Amino acid sequence: MGGMSTSAVSPEQFRDALARFATGVALVTAHTDEYGDVGSTVTAFCSVSVEPPLVLASIATFSRMFDTMDIQPLWAVSVLAAEHRHVAGRFAAAQRPGGGVLLTGVPHHRGTHSGALLVDGALASLECRTVQRVEAGDHTLFVGEVLAIGELGDGEPLLRFSQQYR
């Protein structure tokens, strides 16, 4: 199913319609020697399977996060709480931080299975290994087997609705 779209739906119409679907917000992170620590805010994150435990994260194909996950099969997910709104905003920006400053000023720790950074106080932390990739338009869907789950946090979830964090 490659090639140009024949849809009459504009990118703006599509974004506006999908903005009406409230989603949770997560930070996907990975580490490589080449790129250091890299992170990206995602709202397209979900469970895929319980047996085996699989999750899916949608990553923009033309991003440093994609470049990192393209060569590094190990990655991590921090499911963000409402108090992490500033973290989500930082990693959704086009000029997001990377390398040694990835989580400067944000309490965090490094995952023991993935080597990726995880946000302290996240509602959930998962360390994953890519088992499948699916190209989908301008994004790639990374399906990861969950290797470890960190301590579960309390608090209100950070949501994205109508192009705003809530």
C-alpha cells in the first residue's frame, strides 16, 4: 500500500479530527553510543498483547528518535503523570534536547534492561525490545516485547486532547 494518497482529507482536517480523541501521553527513550540519550513524546502508544507482553509506539520516521530506534532494539517508555506536563512539552518540540541534557532538571534513572532513561514518578515504566516494525506513512510502528516493568506510580494521568495537555 505505498505511493501517494488519494484521500481528499487534508493533514489539517485529519489532525483536527484526531485531536478530539483523548489519549495518554508517554515518553519513549533509547540510548546508543552514536546518539547518546534520545527521547520523544508519544500519544500513539498502546498494549498489543498480554501473552507475550507487547506494546506499540508510533515514531516519526524523519526524527532522531527513529534514527536511534532503527539501530537500537532496546528502548523504554515512561507513562507520564499530570505533573510531567513540562516533560511532554519539552520532548514534543521540534528542537528537543538530546545527549547528556536529555532529562536535565527532571528526576530520572537508567533502566537496567534497556539502558534508556526513565522518568521518576511515572505512572508506569516499561523496558522493551523491538520484535516487529511496520512502516505506516510518515511514522514507523515499533512493537516491543516488555522485558521489565518498573514501580507503578500514583497520580492523575497526563492526557492530550484538542491539541493541549490536560
